[in-house]
Amino acid sequence: MELYRICFRSKIEWKNVSPELQKELDYSLTRIRRMNRRKGVTGALLMGNTHVLHYFEGKPGPVLDTLYCVMQDARVGEMEAIFHEPAPARLFPNSLMFFRDLTTLEVAQLHPALQFVVDRPSRISVDESMNALCCFSEEMRESRLTNGMMLG
Ligand SMILES: Cc1cc2nc3c(=O)[nH]c(=O)nc-3n(C[C@H](O)[C@H](O)[C@H](O)COP(=O)(O)O)c2cc1C
């Protein structure tokens, strides 16, 4: 199966987001995961104070379709492409849409620099975005552990 992946950053349009953020997140994530299940798309959303880092993987058509869905959503504005390329394997095979709010204390303690990278006004590099995603990708953690054991 031909796999494709895409990563970009978008600016949050807070004026179009409900003041009841948690409710809106729960509702939207349920809808997003339902749509992604239908399309065979998996991925991750990392949310900061001002920006969201988006990552999708799946067949090229559904991945592009998902990008168009996000582009039409008024809750996000200005977008910055980071990478789009054929993928050797899925990073989030078990997540229809993995989600983390990077502004929470829990995440800040585990990954102190992450919110700064996602919210930074200047561009994010491919390596920075990959490192951010790999903090949460079970597949990457497992392969790093295996490599570590083989080296150790
Ligand atoms: C931060 C963010 C992430 C999104 N991620 C996805 C996604 O992974 N898949 C998808 O199909 N739509 C995604 N969308 C798009 C919308 O959720 C969806 O198109 C929107 O809810 C409109 O659907 P509706 O008008 O049918 O409710 C995303 C939107 C935002 C703001």
C-alpha cells in the first residue's frame, strides 16, 4: 500500500473557537477521528498557545482530502508547510488522531521545549517537527528502545 505523510503548522484563530474549549475539543476530536477512520488516516495534533502542529499519514488521496478539510476550517488560519513525502511506515498506526495540549503542566514537564517550538513565530524545520512528533510516536519509541538495547 502506498503511504504518504504530510506535516504543517497552522495559526489558531481563537476568535472562532468556543470559550468552552474542552467541550469543543472533545466534540471536534470525536468527529475528526470518525472521519479519519473512514479515510484510513492516522496522525497527530500538537496544540500550543498560538499554533497547532498537524501530522497526517495514509493513502495520498485521503491525506490530501484531510488537508483540504483543515484548510476550510475557520478555527485555523495561516498555514506553513513543513514536509510532505512518501512514508516508509506509519508513526501513529494506532491513533486516528493523537492529541496533546502542549500548554499543560504535564506535557511541559516531560517535554519542556516543545511548546516553544510549536508556537515560535519563525519557521519550524523538518527535524524539529519530526523530533516533536517522535516524542509521542509509540512506533518511534519502540524502535529507539530496540536500537538502544542492540547497542547497549
Ligand atoms: C486543528 C484542526 C484539526 C483538524 N483535523 C482534521 C482531521 O484530522 N481530519 C479531518 O477530516 N478534518 C480535520 N479538521 C477539519 C474539521 O474538523 C472538519 O472539517 C470540521 O469539523 C467541519 O466539519 P463539519 O462542518 O462537518 O462539522 C481539523 C480542523 C482543525 C481546526
